Amino acid sequence: MLARRWRVSLVLTTLLFLLYYGYIVLIAVNRELLSMKIGDVTTLGIPLGAAVIVGAWALTAAYVVWANRHYDPEVDRLRRRLKAD
């Protein structure tokens, strides 16, 4: 159970790392792309930055859903088993 939780946590942490640092690397490597105007005053970097924030929320939500469906029921089952013994 702990190994599965660590595996899920490491996958989600890696995805979050790639999301955040991918955006930072994109800023460093291709600033011209992010400064491209997509409206009168909005640059491409603004919606991409917002997408990074939304992506972080989505990864957090994915962990909460996984924990509620898989991890927490297993913990409850083990607690009941320990109390019965």
C-alpha cells in the first residue's frame, strides 16, 4: 500500500515538475514565442502561465480522487482489521 502511494506521488510530482519547469525553460529558451501577441494586449505567456496553474490544480485533484477511491478505503480496511484482532 505504501509503495503504491509513493508510486502515485512520484508520478504526479514528476508531472508537476515537468509542467512548472517546462514553462520556465520555455521562457528561457524561446522568449519570443511567449511574447507573441494573441490579442490587443495579451501575450501567449499569460494563458500558458494560467494553464500551468490549472494543470497544478488538476494534478492535485487527480491525487485527491485517487486517494479517496483507493488509498483511504484500504487504510480504513486495515484499521478495522487491526481493531478486530
